[in-house]
Amino acid sequence: MSFKSLISWGVALVGVVLALQAIYVAISGSWDITYGRSWILCGAVVIALLGNPLAGRVADSNAVMGRLPVWMLWGIDLILVAVFVYGTLKFIDIQILIEETIFEYESIDIWAAFAAVIVLLEATRRLFGLPIVIIASLGILYCLYGQYLPGFLNHSGFSLNRSMQTIWYSFQGVFGLPMGVVLQVVLIFVVFGVILESTGASDALIRASVALTGKTKGGPAHSAVVASAVFGSMSGSVTANVVGTGSFTIPMIKRRGFSAPMAGGVEAAASTGGQIVPPVMGAAAFLMADLTGEAYTTICIAALIPALFYYGSLFASISIQAGADGIEPLPESERPPLNSKDLIACLMFVIPIAIIVFVLVMGRSPALAGFWAIVAAVIMGVFNKKNRENPSVIWTALVKAGRSCAWIIVAVGCIGVIIGVLNLTGLGISFASVVAEFSEFSLLAALVTTALAALVLGMGMPTLPAYLIIILVLGPVMQRMGAELLATHMFVFYFGVLSAITPPVAIGAFAAAPIANAHPFTTAVYAVRLALVGFIIPFIFIYEPSLLLVGTFDLMSFVRVSICLALAIWLINTALIGYERQELGAPERILRGLSGAGLLIQIPTLQIAFLVIGLSLITFGTLRSRRKLQS
């Protein structure tokens, strides 16, 4: 066996162990806080470094690394792994000493911690690029030299010794609460999503979606929306969702006559929105439940109506665009009929999701629900002939699941560095105070600031870590200005999710563009236009929490908001596309756009006026279209 094969086999084995331990934790409860968090993070870093080795990443012979021999590049990676293992052992030893005696840190302890943090940042860079690493690095520098900065950034200054005590050797930094929540609750659903995909459930889901939406003008585009909503809720990864469903749906969308960037934009917007769809929500629902103290079912209920409006808007936009492009529904002869075999295949994803809901409604833990969902997914996978012929699919799924777990663990570990900085320096409180002053106690200004921060931060990292940082820093500001706790968390989470299609990074659009053979930026523009309502809905449920169905709920307010939002969605989409049964002129498009925007302003008397205007415009357009058909 070659050295490279040996490393690959070792990385795969560590991945399987990570996935299996997530299943074990779901059944038996979490590991000891010291040993569990440290060794699991260590395993994730090993996967990140050796699974993405320097030798495999250097393609440019002109690069500095490209001039080094391959054995030296592997040597660097192995040294980094050894450094992190040593830092992990130091963490464990010192935690035991702290419990047993009065302990004084030595220089070797501090430098071991600092070296381990540097290795963690390098692992993060290999998985997610520089943005999040730059933020964490600036945080460490801020701890050391913040006393020289002006204004709210100034603090008394902390030595490397004191900084590493908080960031590495405490449970307020790398090994803090977010890491614990991820290990106890989130990982089991990461494993579940990968197993569900690997056993063929995603194929059945796509086929069912195509059959159900064949009669609509959008056809394959609508099927992409349905498939991505369901699959995205489970996977929690925008890129995995885009590639998993988009490789099938995007070519179909293009064949129906949609442009390439439109096809990619549909898949990117639909895949991104999967994380806001209950019950799983890419495991964010469980993290949000832990942070807010609300029941999981409460989170799911709160997420339901906004998610329906988001995907309702996508459906409407696709239908209007199909009409503008002259695209007709699929002929009945081209629609794949659902036979009994397909219906049985659909149970591969229906039953596991139903089990999650059932176990949670029975009052059991989310982790246990994830475990039984995995059991159901494996059992249902046995009915797939391909799985019976190839039993190794389970091993492959566990390897892939372990790698996915490692990505999240490394990201949350890096976020732990930032959280440690915030805890040590008090920067979060200082920054929140400045935002409050900047906003002049205006809730709207605070919301806009928070939304922009979540969009920018989310461009460089997965949704969960971005959501964690923003809610910890800016969440208290929004609540002091009158926003409800759950609505605040949902607001931040929405913008963390939508950052995946927001230029210039737009990772969801960049994943869809090559499949569609379209320009990534153009694809991102289409995705944002399709998902525009998703950027608006969070502002609405902050001002009208009734939309979330929980907390402060008023039936009349809910009905009013729902009617106005539904009409606004239609008016804004027809205005943007310039079509409703026939092409719309510029004046009418402007009037529709203004009416739709007016319906979003949460002032009842103003909404009634715009409701009348909007309905009049739609009625006028309908009558004009009928007269044209009769003439």
C-alpha cells in the first residue's frame, strides 16, 4: 500500500469514527466534556489537514509551495497534525490539574496552545478559505494589542498567556458551548442527511417532485424547488444540495427553455432556502432551541409560515418567468408517471422525516430523534436493489458523513477562537453599544446593520457559525430595542442562510453556475431576484411576530400580514419580470413595484390603501388580457 493510500485509508477511518461517535452520543448521551470535545475536534482537524493535503492542493508550479518536494509537503502536514495532538494532550492534562489542584501555567503550555490554535486556523483555511481565518487572526491580535486602539476598541491589554488561557484552556473559547451543542445535537443530523442521500432517497425525491409538478408551466424548475426544499432541510449544506439535486434538475430546466443563469439561479435559491424549512432546517432548529430555551416544536412552528412564503414566492416567480418566456407545461407523454415502485421509493425519505417529527412530539430529545431517523433510513435503504447489491454503501456514507461532520466541527472550533476573544475583551458588548448609538435607538437601523453583518460574515463560513457570532454580538441590541427573542434569532438565521446567494461570494450560485454553464455572478443575480422576498420576510416578522405563530400572536394581524405579503409577492415579481398574462409597460411595472413595497410597510391603514391599489392593478391587467384574447 502506497503512502498516499495509507493516509487516505486513515482519514476515512477517522471519518467513520466521527460519524459513529455521533450516533453513540445520540443514544447514550455526551462524552466527558474534557475528553469528548478535545479529541473530537482533534479528529476533525486531522481529516481537514490530511484530507486536504498541501501536496494535493499545489497545482501552480510557480507557487512557493510548488517548488518543494512532495515528501516535504507531506512532512509539513504530519508536523501540523502532531502539533495539534500535542496541544490536545496539554489541554486534557491541564483540565485534570485544574480540577485537582491550584495550577500555574508554564511557557510550554502557552506556546503549545498558541501553536494548536494556529493549526486550527490553517485547517479552517483549507476548508473555508481566508475570510473566517482573517477574522479569527485579527481577534487574537486584538487581544494582544487592543490597548493601542482608540474608542470602543480600546481595552486594558492581555498577554499571550491570558489570551490562551481563555481561548484554548477554558470552556469559553474553542471548546465552549457552541462546540458542545454541535457535538450533542447537530452532528447526528449531519450523519442522517448524508445517509439519506447515499441510500438513494434523493433520487426518489427528485423523481416524485418532477411527477408532481409536471402540469405547471415551471415544470422542472418547480420540481427543483420542491426537491431542494426537502433535501436542503436535511443536508444543511447549500453546496451539497445544489450539486445533489442540481446535477439532475438544472439540465432539465434548461431543456424546457429557461436561460442558463435562470436555471442555475432557481437551483441556488431553492437549495439555499432548504435550511429554513422545518422540521430539520439543516440542524439549525436544534441549536436555536438550545440558545433560546424554546422547545424544538416551537422553533419548527415559528419557521413554517415564513418558509411557505419564501417557496411560494419562488413558485410565483418561476411561473411568471415561464409565461414571459412562452414556456408551456410538459406534455403529458413526457411526464414520468409515479408507479407503485416510485411510491415505495418515496417512503425512503418520508418515513425518516415522519419519525423525527413523531419522536420529538413525544417529548424525546432531538438527538434520539436523529438516531431513529438514521435507523429508519438504513432499513428503508435495504429495499433499494442497488444498496443490496453494494452493501459497502454504508461504509462510504459513514466516511462522507464523517468528513461533513469534520467541516462543521472545524468551523465551530474557529468560531470558538472569536468567541473567546469576545468573552475576554468584552468587544461584543462594546460593539453592541456602538451599534445602538449609531442606530439612534432605531430598531430599523439596528435590523439593517445586523442584516448586513450577517450577510457579510455568512459569505465566508457555513450558516451555523455565522448565525452564532451575529446573534451573540448583535442579538441583545435588537432585543433591547423591542424585538422578540425568537424573532431575533430567526432574523439573524435568515440572513446567514441567504448569504449563500448574495454576491460577491454567493457560494450557492458558484456551485450551480458550472452545472448550468452560466456566469457565476449572473447566476447569483438571478438567485437574489428569485429569493428577494426572503430578504424582506425577516423584517416583517420582527415588526409583526404573529407571522411566526408563537409568542405574541394576534389572529387579525396574522391574516392582514399574510394577505398583504401574498399580494406583495405577486406584485413585486410581476414588476421585476415585466409580465402578467402579457408584457407590462414601464409605468405599470413601477406602480406594481411601489404598491408591493407599500404593502410591506406594517402600518394597517397604509396597507389597506395599497391593497386597494394592488388589487385594482391586477384586475385591470386581467380585464385587458381578456379583451385582447377576445379581439
